[in-house]
Amino acid sequence: MGGQPTTRPHATFCTGKIVRHVVVMAGTGAIGLMAVFVVDLLNLFYISWLGDPALTAAIGFAGVVSYVQIAVSIGLSIGIGAISGRLIGAGRIEQAQRVASSFGIVMVGLCLLIGIATAWLAGPLLILLGAKGEAARQATVFLEIVSPGLPLIAVGMGCSGLLRAIGAARISMNVTLMGAIISAIADPVMILGLGLGLKGAAISTIVSRAIVALVGFRCVRQHGLFGRPVRTHVLSDTRLVAQVAMPAILTNLATPVGSVFVTHAMAGFGLAAVAGQATIERIVPVAFAFVFALTGSVGPIMSQNLGAGKLDRVRETLVASLWLVAGCVALTWMILFLTQDLVVRVFSAQGTAAMLIHLFCNWTIAGYVFIGMLFVANSAFNNLGCPLYSTLFNWGRATLGTIPFVWVGMKFGPAGVQVGQVLGCVLFGSYAVMTAFGVVRRLHPGDRATEQAMPVIPPPQSGEAGMIELDELDHSA
């Protein structure tokens, strides 16, 4: 297997205070997420400096397509992180290493196919979204440059998931921050300094993702999280991870569906309503980075304790996460309530746009408590052997929890649309958490519930595979 790893992975989260683990994991993840979202916002800000509305629209259209790609990458990273964490928690280190390597290969290959297909079909996809003229042409150029590099972001996310699976939260955060810093430096140089415009933003994105992928891969190797993939096990390892990854991908793809309907509803009340909604959507990722980070950060804590059979700590993690969500939303609510006039001035919002921002800062921001509850429940489902629940709840919120409520809200203007969107989140967030507690209650140490989510390795197809599986059975025994 080449050189020996510097350190050997171990189950970090099976001992110590749960609250501390949750705060450290989510807190460090939030810093990384916030950095990324701030850089994305600056990217759009630099493009707007060029004074060409077509470029600003182009990056918006390209962002919709890119979001679908990122949703796939996130789902794959959730899968590889959850399964690796569970195997490490159960003490099956060698299998965790092999699974990470096997699925890593499949992950890169799949994202390469998606990226090439997206670049090839960029024009037709953008037309379906309504892009026309110069905006469509610029968005096509952006996607043709960025999309083939999708495996780079997949590698970066996958390595981050593996590092979090062993509790190396700070290292994972530093890798993410490195990419954000590179983008922050390269964006103004490429976009404004060299006058490359949107093409410069695309090149900056590729450079940043390449460095993150290389550094992340190096860190994962140093922590001994990769083993030598076994050809005869690649398919079985992929199936193992896919049982979590596929529902996670479907779960992440649900969000654009709801957003498209809300944007369409806002568009009926004029560009000011759309601008107000867009402003809120830029504020939310930065303001609630901690809440968003819980989804990916709490999972390894749950999966390790599940693998170790410490089910009381699984429930404690769920409870601690919910309290942290409530505290984060309350703090953010207070800050935005006191600074809402400043926010309106910074974004130059007027009329309907300003009204929507004030409504958000005063009242509808409270709905993010329930969105956070849904995120925490999704993390529990993905790591406790019930990933299908995560998919159902997310799609339920994006469809039944959005369309009917927004449809009724449209009768009361753009404010009604915003309120309707929040009411749907209240319903599905509450029910998701109740279901999550039910899943935890059904996990009893004596009923082997912790093993049911693990697919059985299929019969060996060669003598070598048979020997390896016998070794695994001996190790498990």
C-alpha cells in the first residue's frame, strides 16, 4: 500500500461531551461555509461593477445549473462521510479505508461525466431556464469552462467529508478557507484587473477548486483514510455508500424545485419583488452558515456513536443540535432586527424589495428555526440508516410545503408569498424532528438495528475476493 499513513483514524466522537463536539464541528464548518458564501457574494459584486446587466443575469442563470451539480457532489460527500464514519466507529478501519478509495474513484468518474454533459448541453439548458441573447452566451461560456472541472469540487467535498468523519474539523475548515482565500484574491484580478469578466470568474473558480482538491487529498492521505481499492470490491463498496448517497442527492435536488416556484410567484409582482427575494437569498447563507453546517457536521458524530452502539449519545447529539439551531436563529434575528435599515441601504432596496427585506428581518426569519430542525432531522436520517426519510421530507417541503402555501399567499401580494413559504417550513420541519426522535427511540442495542443499514457484501466473484471477505469476517468476529 506504499508509505504508511502518519496517523491512524479512530472514533473521536464516542467519548467526551456531545455539546462540545457539536459546537466544534458545526462552528468550524460554519466558518468555512460563511467564507465560501461571502466570496460568492463578492464574485457577483465584482461582476456588477462592470455595469453590464447581461453579465449579472448570466452568472445568475449559470448559478442555477451549477447548483444542481453541487447538489450531486454534496450527496456523494454525505454518503462517503457517513459510511466511513460508521465503519470507523465500529472499529472496521481497513474496510473504511477501502470503501473510501473505491467510492472515491466512482465519485470522480461520475462527476466527470456530469460535468462534460453539462458543458455540451449548456446552451439548451439555459434556454429552458429562459436565458436569451448576451446573457445566454455569457452563461454558456462560464459553464463550458467550469463544468468539466466538476470532479475537482467532488474531490474537495469528498475529502472534507472523510476528514469530518474522524473529527478533523479544523483541517477540513482550513482546506475550505484556503479555496475561499484564493478565490477572493483571484476574482478581482481576473474579472477587473485583466478585464476577463465572467470568463475570469470561471477561471478563478477552476484554480480555486483544483488547489482545494489537491490539499484535501493530501490531508486525507496523511490521516490514513485511503487504502488500496480492491477491483472486485469496487461495486459492492459503491452499493454500500450509494444507499446513503443516492437519497442524499435526491434530497439536495429538492431545494431548487421550491426556489423556482417561489421565484416564479415573485416575478408576477414585478422586478422589485424578485430583487427583494434575491437579496434575502444572499443574506441567508451567510447569516445561517452555522445552521447549514449542522447538516454535514453532526452526521459523523451520530454515525460514529451508532457504529459503537452508544445510542444514548446519538439522542443527545440530536437534542444538542436542536438547541443550537434555536440559539443561532434567535441571535441572528436580533442582529438583523436591529440592523434592517442598514441592510436595506447597503443593497439599495426600494419599494417592494425594501418591504420584503423588512418583513424578513422582523418576522419571517423566525421560520428558519423550523428549516434548521429539518436540516438536523435530515442529518439524523442520513446517518441512522433511514436516508429515504430525508429525501421524502425535503421533497415534501419543496412541493407540498411550498406550492400550495405560496399559491394561496399570492392572493395577498409578495408578502403573502414570503409568509406562505415559511408556513410550509413550519409544518414539515416540526414533523421531521418528531420522526427523527422516533427513529432514535427504535434503536435498541440488542435488536441489531445498527447493522440493518449496512448492506451485506455480495458473494465473491474470485478467489482473491473470497479470501478478503473471510479476513473481514474474522476481523469483525
